[in-house]
Amino acid sequence: MSEHGKIEITEIQYEKDRPKASNPLMIEDLSLRDGHQSLFATRGRTEDMIPVAEKMDEIGFWAVEMWGGATFDTMHRFLNEDPFERIRTLKRYFKKTPFAMLLRGQNLVGYRNYADDVAKAFVNRACENGMDIFRTFDALNDFRNFEAVVPVIKECGKHFQGTICYSLTEPRMGGDVYNIDYYIKKAKELEDMGADSICVKDMAGLMSPYDTYELIKTLKETVSPLIHLHSHFTSGMASMSHLKAVEAGVDILDTCLSPYAYRTSHPAIEPLVMTLLGTNRDTGFDIKALTEINAIFEKTILPKYKHLLDDTKVSVIDTNVLIHQTPGGMLSNLVNQLREMDALDKIDEVYKELPRVRKELGQVPLVTPTSQIVGTQAVNNVLFDKGDDRYKMVTAQVKDLCYGLYGKTSTPIDPKIQKQVLKGYEKGEKPITCRPAETLEPELEKAKEKIGDLAVDEDDLLVYALFPVTGTKYLRRKYGKEEVPAELLPITLEDVEKEAELVRKAKAGELIEKSDEKESPEKSENLRTFNVFVDGEYIEVGVDEVGGVPVLAYAQVQPATAPAAPASPAQPQTLRVPPPPIAPAPAAKAPPAPSAPIAPPAPASAPAKTEAPKAKPAPTASGSGTDLKSPMPGIIIRYEKNVGDSVNEGDIVVVIEAMKMENALPAPKKGVVKAVNFAIGDSVAKDAVLAVIE
């Protein structure tokens, strides 16, 4: 064992006798980002981070990761929160601990490579808003995708953490692709780029303890930056790998506070603190202070998110990940997508298809966005391929990957698949070999023209540039041009308690009080029985329609353009906990001066209608013409054809987003578009009639 990794134990009896470690292990806490992203779909709200912020600031973490990854998308899409405001707000409470974020290289916080002007502006605004450490990774470990963002990080005087995505093609490290030489080569590339630290990012928990020791020890002996290990608990090995990493001399480990730890998240900090107590790697953390924070999480915060936790599994580990290597977040996406498509019985076929698709697409590491690219394509192949006729429905992102827009894959893409996928591809059928962003035109000015006055400042503009469809809807809600849907509003502990009381009454049969003055009516022959499921139990209820058998009538939905929504007061950020007595926070952004309602801009190829109310899928065929139905639930990204346009069989009519990937749906026949039934941004169900062609 190398001298720097040797663990020395000092006998201590009381906390007050605890000596300061000669080489204390540094800890980055991930509870406020990867913890809730892994366990409850990134739905953690800023207001629920404030109650623990000041206490966490006192622990002594090397950094707190609280931004990046999926948070940017989730905040504006599902929580009605300004992503940049989270940094500014929490910075008022964390006065000593640096902030860290997860930056997807040229993908930033999205699912494609953005143009250089967008990448540079985004990093600059993150720095200006208060970000300190940028954990920068690329899904293909193609560090050419760092060339736009790293200079901005350095110019702003911030910490550039270069990241290597850990992956395997065998059960243990080795083989022809992901071996020790591969990782050392990548680490040297990052050192040459000026990395202040190097992180090994084990997103699926594949790293075994002895492989961890060998890799960390070799990295410490080969490169000079700090070495940081990030390993999810999914397979159950991460806690053991952590200890072997400590023995090998790792500088920084990632952990979560115990309420946000384990399962597909990360190992908990508390057992590690006690394990290293009295050694030369002692963290110095106060275990009592950590338990106080945990009590707040358990009693006042987590109850609000209980409905998002997967409590159907008994085991806290998933050994299947050692076979299919898919990160936990992607697994839940696959399951949800299959369930919504009434195809959950196909999950085992998807698991078998995953490694096959991954190999055909270049043995890419499975991390956002490549995990979504491979996973979604595996689902499409299982559901839509027929026999040996494969890749019948290909996402736009698979086409981009085969073209080279994500970078160089670990092994060459299967040439037959690549040729098939790129046939008729709008950017060309010959793959590129240059840095991907060199093929992208600047985007910011065009985005500014499209969004207009709805974007008040550069932060708003970036929300739109990164996520045009959902970003537009968020900005309209932010500035009072659309009402905030009830499902986007936060819930309180009072709401949770009311629901719990309702469940209690339901289980006890107390939901309906019988009146002494009115006799119960006789049950008719139309009585129907339903099972109502509550927390794993069910209650049988009878429903008897008053007035006889109900008559169900349907109306054919006709495309229509609704009037612009009336202006209403802007919705403020909901932060229920008052700020500490410190300097005032930056003034809230004022909405633009009153003017005519601004319609959300549509992509250039989209139809003019943008504000029609959400249409309902027709229950039956239209009766006239041929229906183009959605093969899966998703969101309308754009219509390539509008009412009155002529189409040939195979022409793309509409693009929908499913599992964050774009699927282009072709015309089933030659003809003219008779009807377009949805608006951009609408959510659609499987088999919804998206358009009619006659």
C-alpha cells in the first residue's frame, strides 16, 4: 500500500479528545442535487432546501452539489421555478461552502450539443449567479466537447473538475475497451486541459472495490490534480469501493445525508464518518450535527415527496445493473414509458436489447444523454421492429450520434446500422470527424428574435435557448401570461396530513357518514363494483348511477385557435421559510411593461397555432381520411406539416418527445393534411390522433 493511502488509527474515547487528521478525507455532499434526482425524480424544491442550508454550511463539506444535471430541466418544467434563482437564493444561506454543479460539457444541462455561443453564455451566467465548481463531463468521454466551456470557467476564476465517465464491457475492469490504460489516458488529457481536480464518475455503481483501489492508486501516482470518486449505490458495492478508495489515497468522495442515500443514490456520509473516526483520514465531521439535519429531512421535508419514492421494491440494491449497466434514473424512465404504452411485459426484452443496441452504437458509456439514447432506442426496437427488420423507428438523437454530433464513440458504430440510420438524414449521410460544435451555427441571436420580449434578461433567454418548448411555457407562467397548473404548485405538510387522514378514513370505512333521516336507496341492476387502491391496500366500493345507465357521448375534436390568455399577476417563487437577517437578496425581476399578449414562438417549421387548449385524443378513428396516431405518450415538439399541406408517404408530419428523445412520425399515405389536432407543447397519450390525412 502506498504511504499516502495508509490508514493510521489513533485511540480516542471522547469527541473532545478527537485529534485532527493528518490527511482528512474531503467530502462533497450531493443531497440537494443527485440525491433527490436519484430517489424522487429531481422534484426537490428550493423552499425545501432552505431549512437545512445553514446547518449543512457548518458541517465542513468540501462542496455541496446543488445544481446542474436534470435540475435545470425539472425546475422550469415541473416545479415552476427559475433555475438560476435557486443558486442566488441558496447562496444567501451557504456562506462558507462552495457550490458545485454537474455540467454535461457541450450538452450543458440538455440532451444535445449546443452551439458555442450558447455554451459560453450559459457557463458565464452560472458563474455570475454564484457557481464555484464545475464538474464537467462528456457522455462519450470526448473532451473536445470541453473546449468551449473550460476557458470560460477558467476566465471566471472557478474550479474546473474534469470528469471521466466510468464504464465496462465486462463484469470487471479490463478487456479491449474500458481498462486501466483507457482511464489513465483520459486523466492525462484532463490534466493537460488544466483540470483542478479529476473525478471518476461511476453513474451506475459498476465499480468493484478492488478495481477501485487499482484505479485510484494508479491515478494518484500518475497525475497531479486532486482525485475525486463519484459512485452510485445501485449495485450495493459503492460503500466498499469508498473504503478501498480511501486506502488508495483518494482525495474527495461523494456522499449523501442518509435520508437521501442508498438505493440508486449514493452511500451515506454518517457510516463513513464513524468508520474513519480517529484515523489519519478522519473527516472531522460532527455526527450529532449530521443527525440534526437528518431529523429535519425526515420530519418536515421527505413527507412531501413520499408519493414519488419507489416503495414497491424490498431490496435496496439492484444486481441487474451489473448485467444491463443502465443507471437507476434511466431504468425508472424505461419502466414508466413501457407502463404508459401498456407494454410493461416487454421489460425483459428491453433488458436483452440494451447491450445489443449499445454495442451497435459504439459501446458508449451509459450516462445522460447516451443512456437515454440507447435506452429509448432499445424500447423502440422491441416495440416496433419486425423480425430482422430492425431500427424501424429511430430517434433524432440516434441519427445525431451516428452522424458524429455527440463526438467520437469508444468503438466504431456498426457500419450497417450507421448507413441505415443516416439514409436521408438532413445534415448528410457521411459522418463527421471534427469537433461536433464546429458544425453548429450560433443560436443565441436567433433565439432572441424568436422569444422576443418574453425573455426579460439573459437568464430567461438561456432557459428558452436550451428548452424552446417547455421554456416558453415556463416564461409565460413566470410573467403571468398563463396560469400555473395546480400540479406544478408545491404541497405543504398540511396537505400531506390531510391526505393521510383521508387515507385513514378510507381504510376505516369512514369516508361517508350515513344519515339517520334518509334511508339508503335500493341497489339497482346497474350497480357497478370498483376496487379503490390506497397504499397497497384496497377498498371495494359500489357505484350506482342515479337516473339509470349513463350515456357516454364523444365529440370530434376540431383544431382551433384559442384567444390569447388574459394577463394575470406574475407568479412569485414560493419560498415558505423566511430568509435569515442578512443583506437583501437581489431584487426580483420585474415583468416587462404591459403590452399586447405575446404568443409563444414556434419553431420555424411549426404551424402557426400555438395557444389552442389541449385537445383530447379522438376515442375512435376520424371516419374520414387516415389517422396518424401517436405510437407512444409524449409531448408535441413541432409539426413539420400543417393543414392543407401535401405529403408523400414517409414524409415527416410531426415530431414528439418521449423519454426526452425526439421521434419523427411519418405520413402513413400520400395525400393532404386535413386536420392537426394538437398544439406545440401539448402532452399526448398513446394512440392519440395527431393528424388526419386524406
